[in-house]
Amino acid sequence: MAISQPLARFSLSLGERAGVRASVSFYNYGQTNIPASAINVVAIAVGASHCLAIKANGTVVGWGNNFVGEINIPASANNVIAVAAGDEHSLALRIDGVVIAWGNSSYGLRNIPAEATNVVAIGAGLNHNLAVRADGSVFAWGDNDVGQINVPSDVSRLNLPFTVRGSVNPDASDIYVLNYSATNAAGAVATTTRTVVVTDTTPPILTLVGASPLNLDVGTPFTDPGATAFDACEGDLTASIVSTGTVNTAAPGSYTLNYTVTDSNGNPATTNRTVLVRDAPAILGFNAFFSGTNAVTGSPVVQFLADVNPNGLATVAFAQYGLNTSYPGRTASVNLPASYNTSTFFATLDGLIPGATYHFRVAASNSLGVAYGPGQTFTGPTLFAAGDLNGDGRVDQTELDNVLSNFWLTSPSLVMTNPSTLGGGLFQFALTNVTGWNLSVFASTNLTDWELLPVPARPVWQFLDPAYTNYPQRFYRLQWP
């Protein structure tokens, strides 16, 4: 609740000095040309040739003479509760007790005294100013040709008892008037009034009835527990709440209900509730495919793949398989998080009987039940030849490279036989573990007497690489056929 307090200010009528007659000329500076922006006004002040007004939102509007900036309202003049106008200067009092001055700077009119803090009332004369602090202290500054700013030492609001008529209800928007009166020792009575504008700027408080998120099992009847609304100024506004959104308890998913309420001053409040309709998991797609063979046993390797929606609950997915529809086998379980998003489940199965037909299906389970995918069959290929990784019945170059790569790096079988010729690019390789290919070698000096050499001859492959010297490093491999 915001409260603005425009203070009524006293005005004094100065009479004609004895024996002196004043001759006055009047000029029109637009004092009667009230600007269109001067609406929702709660207080005004009139100077010699300019006017000021406070709007309900605490801003100040000025019009009339602007010879020395009388109506150049400074940006700091916000949340204003009182204004005063002198000859060619202006004052404003903010709700925080700060005084702001602008316009004519003669006589120090804009030099607010440092002690003028926590101010509750202000006044402006021809060329002097007054301010009253919350403790009743009075401060004056400006022209002092006839003692205008010689504040008597005994001037203090706290020295005189005063009465207040009227009251303010801070919980109800309205314009309230407080009337003050005080009587001095001589019996003189002084009165003034204060206007208090109570504006409702606080939105109502919306409170959900029941939990959020609210969990429901699919098929369970649902009644919106609703919400309550309370406004500081208007009280219970629950009956004014507008609810939007629907919940389909027949379909699992996440639903949102929105609640909105607006008080009579246009202050809105909103909140929402999440309703989770949960169900047993759903298997949306399933497939199984041959992914290779076990390099050691040659048995087929199968991969299962399925799309599973947990339907809002933590779910466990797995594949069942067997040589019949009793599905005696089961893969390792995969945990899927509680969500309404489809997750892809993978499982790999090894050790199948080559050439056998297996029955398989995917299962998913959560606290509301178990779902099974459709039963399917899979026939594994027969036992593969060593190195036949994809089961197509032959060992292609890729498969051969894959197998040989496990041995060539550390095997002594493939050796280089002519390291002394490497600099010329002539290479020779021999397989030292080939049995049955070795040839006995005999040497003779006369073609009659032959001597058996101790080392047999072996198959040797020789090739020439003409571009050998163009590369700092070069690799080779042999291929057959």
C-alpha cells in the first residue's frame, strides 16, 4: 500500500505598510493556462507569476513564468508530498523528508540548510523559505532584510499540544483528511490539514490449495483443488480467481493449470499448478539386428533397440529372449529416468547358437505396470569362418586387416631379409613360419661335388619403391590375392 501525503501549507497575507501606498502592474505569464498533464492533482501552490501542482503519483507539474527556471522541475522532484512557490523560486518536499529547490538562486534561496532533514512541512515567501522538521524544529533561509529568517528560539511545534481529527485506514484505498489544531497561551488557535492518499499498489496473494506438482495415475478422476486469493485492501478475493487449462486423465503427460486474479485497482496476481498424469511405460518401437560375430567363438552377436516412454515414472527396460515364447533369457536392465520423453534402449546379446531361431521381445516396467513389445523372431547365421566378422561367408580385405592387425605388430613371422639395401628402396620380406615351402640348398665348385647348406631357402617377396627417398617415413603392407 503506497501512501502519499500532500501537506496543506499556510499562506500569510502581508498588509500595506503604514503610510506607504504600492503601485503594482500586473502581467500575464500564462498562470491560467493549466497544462493538460495537470490531472489527478492532489495539491497546488501559487507563486508571484507561476504555479505548481502535485499529481497523485508524486510528480510535479509547473506552468506560468519561467524567467529564471521557476517551472523547470528537476528529475529529483519525485514522490513529492508538498510544494511551495515564492516570487521566482520553487520548493518541493519529498516523502523521504528531503527538500528540493529550483528557480531563482538570489539570497541563497536554493541553498537548503544541512540541518533541514526529516522535513514534514515547507513554505516559501517572496525571497525566503521555511521548513519544519519532524521534531518540530523550524529552519529558514533566504532574504533577511526585515528579519524574515530570524526564527524565534521558542518556536517549536512540540511545545504546544495539538489535537487531530480524522483517521487513515492504510488497508483501504481512499483520500483521507486529517485536521490539526493547536492553542497557544494567549488563546490563539492555529489549524491546518493534511491529505493522505492511500493507493493500492500491492497485488493480491495467490495460494495454491494442494500440492504442485500434483501426481495422478492415468484414469483417476480429477477435481481441481483450486487456489485462494487475499488482498491487503479488499480481503478475500478467492471468488474472483479465473482458472485456465485442462487435464486429460486418460492420456499420460504433464499439464499446467493457470490461476489469475486482479483487485479493483488493477493489480494482477498469477500462479500455476503442474499436474502429472502417470501411466505404465509404453514401448513405441522395437528392432533386433545382427551386429557381428564373437572373434573368439564365432557365435553371432545381436543388438536389441527399442523406443520407450516412461510415462512420468522411473522405468526399467530390458529384452527377453529364448528358443521359445517363454523367453527364459533376459539381458541386463537399463534404468530410464522419470519423464514423458521417449528414450532409446540398447542391449547387446552374445553367445547365441549359430543358425538357431530365437524369439525375443522388449519389456519395460515401472510402479504402475509392465509393458511388453510385440514378439519377434531372429535366426542367427551359421558358425562363421575365422575372420568372417559379418557372416557373409567370406573374409574380405577389411576383415583380414582387422584380424592381422592383432598379430603383425608383435609377430616375428614377417621379417625383413635385406636391411643393408634399404637405402636404395629395394625391399625383401620373407615368411619364416611357412612350413613345407623350405627348399634344400646345395653348393658346388665343380658341378660334381655338392655340399648341403645348413640353412634352407625360404619364399621371399621383393619389391622396389622408386619414390622411397621422397618421404621421411613410409609404410608398406602385403595383400593376397
